[in-house]
Amino acid sequence: MADKPTNHPAAASPVRPAKTPTAQRALANTNRWSTRVLVTIALLCAISVLLTFVEFPLLPGVAWLSYDASFMPAMVCGFAYGPAAGLACGIISVVAHGILFADFTGALMNFLVVIGYVLPAAVVYQRIHNFKGAVIGLVLGIVVAVVMAVLGNLLVTPAWLGVPLDAVVAMIVPILIPFNLLKGILNSVLTLIVYKAISNLITPKKDQVKGL
């Protein structure tokens, strides 16, 4: 008679797969971080709106062009969470300012400028994630913002405010370019100072950059 096959304990007990995080646990972790990010973005948006109330002229004799630091929180947001978050913060601030001050012409031009300033800088910093990348991005953002400001004045000012196009062209070199350059430089210096001070608080540890 043939021997009956014996079942070894190791063969009888199935191999248990390694435990993996449940979908519910993973979703909970994602939600906690998303909530923190959204709250931080909302706080930066609120700060940006508040800063629109603090204005002062940069160029003597050109009181109708005033500076505020409202673009700085948008840039900090873009550095911390990416171009989309920075644009969202900047655009919300611009729209809120336009509604509060009933300045839809200024809001439209600021809309163009904030896109030109925040988007290139945040994209560059996202790819070159160090101090050098931040400086390169900010310089590029300043240049693009100045171009957008000039284009905005050429398109919006004659159409909405009735200022002759020749008068706008005459202001480009002596007024528009210097003002927007100074505005961009001030916002960029403030961004480097503020982001360096709070980056460890608002960004994950894995994304923190030494020296910035």
C-alpha cells in the first residue's frame, strides 16, 4: 500500500501578505495635509488682501501709481506650494481689491502683472529648488511682470480710461518701467526675507531647502 502524503504545517498555513495601509487611513492622512495647506493658503490670501490697504508712492510726482506688498504673500505661496497655489493667492487678492475699491481697471492690469510675476518665478523655483533657483525665478518674474504691466497699460488704459495711446507710450520709459521695476524688486526682497523666515513652518520637512 502506498504511503499517504503528509501535510506539513508550513504547507498547510497560507502565507499572509504584509500589511498595507488601508485606503481609509491613507485618505485620512491626505485630508489632514490638504486641510493644512488650504488653511495656510487662505491665511496668505487674507494677508495679501490686507496689504492692499497699505499703499505709498514710489516715484516722486507720480502719486497715482502706488506700491503695496500684496504680491509678496502670493509669491511665498507659490514657492511653498507651487505655481497654481501662488496664482490662486494672487488672483484672489487682485479680485478682492478690485471689488473693495471698485477699481476694475486696476484689478485687470494687476491680474496680468500677478500672472507675469508669480508664475515664472514659482515654476523656476519648483525645478531649481534652492536659493539660486529662487533668485533666478524672481529676476525672471520681475522682467515678465514689467512687460505685462506695459502691455496692460497700452491695452487697458486707452480703452477703459480714455487716455490717448500716445500719452501712455510717452510714460513707458520715464514712469511705467521704473515704477514696476522698483515694485518687483521690493516684492522680491520681501519674499526672500519672509519665505526664509517661515518656510520651515509652512512646508513639509522633505521639501525644506537649506539656506532659504
